[in-house]
Amino acid sequence: MQDRVSECPIEGAMVLLSGRWRALILYYLSKGSMRFNALRRANAGISQQMLTRELRALEDGGVISRTAFPEVPPRVEYALTEAGEGLMPVIDALGAWWSQTEARRAEAA
């Protein structure tokens, strides 16, 4: 993780969740474990390199786990950890907030 510049606990969470893709990846994993290509299809527009980078960052942050199965061909699945499960109410609340905000903006227009 990056060095923090303040004592605010929100900073660490924002560093972990920063970027366009991480919250989306967590959202899809909240439905159950997924393989790499399924995550890539669910997140249309993400490149293979970016998905790999984001999955590694989330794994390093302790919110997802990576399980490699000793099969031929190799199979790897990603899933939320206990910490990731604990983060889902925050992600859900953020989504609900955005839906309400969009609705208010549409009414005002």
C-alpha cells in the first residue's frame, strides 16, 4: 500500500478502493467466487493487465483471496475474504447513495 499522508482512517480505505475498477470487482465477487475471465467479462472495458494489477492490489489489501487449483489446465478463483465481506455494506451504501443522488439530480433537471 502507498504511504499515508494523514492520520485519517478513511485515507487507508480510499487508497485500497481507489480507481475505477476495485469497487466493481468487489461488487461482482460479493455474488460469489469468480474466475479471472468471468471477472473480465463482468467488467467490460478492463484490460487483462489492469485486472491483474487490481486483483493483486485487493489481495495485498486482504479483501480478496486467490485460490489456485492443481488441475490441468490450471484454474484460479477469486473470492472475498472476511474483511472483504465486512466491506460490502459500505459498498452497498455507496451504491444506494449514488442512486438517490442521481434520482434527485434527474428530478431537478
